[in-house]
Amino acid sequence: MSGVYYEPTSFLKKTTATELFRELTNAVQYENEDPHDFLLRCMDLQQKITFASKEMDTFDYSDWLINKIFRRTLLTGFKSEQMRMEINSILVDGIANEILIQKLIALNQRIKERNVN
């Protein structure tokens, strides 16, 4: 199984840590994707990269590098310019995923309220 991560939903789909890393690096929020869903998709990729690079016999992506790319993707990947500008304030080192999700939901709500007024 050298260097391949098997998707739990499909025995046929094989994805290497490098392919997952590339996907995270190039991730952007889809047209009809909610900011919360984009964050969850990026978190899922981050977790898959960590697993694939540690468990498989491939290039070992360090946690530092994975987190750096994860943060950069969030800083550049949201459709909303307001979200991209304000997300940096909640992306602090060591923030738990649950807290990040809560803060992003609150930030998204504030942005929506500002746009209504």
C-alpha cells in the first residue's frame, strides 16, 4: 500500500498524500458552497494529508507545513472578500477545530448582518 490513502467511501479511489496536499493548496470555496462547508472540506483534507503522510510510505508532510497551507488556503479561498479579510483574526496557532468552526459561524453571521443593513 505504499503511499496511497484509501477513501473510506470507495475501495477504488486511491489518493496519495501529495495529491491531497495539492488539493488543499488549490482549494477555493465553490459557488454554492457555504463558508462553513468550505472550512469543513479544508479540515477534512488537512486530516487526510496528516494520516496519509504518517501512515503511508510517502513524503512526510510535517504538521507545521500542513497547518501553514491550511491557513493560507482559508485566507485566500473564501469567495467573500470580507471573509478573507477577517478570517485572519480567528486563525490563531493551536486553535481547536471546534472553536474555529464556532468563530467562523459567528463571523459569517456578522458579515451577513452588515450586508443586510
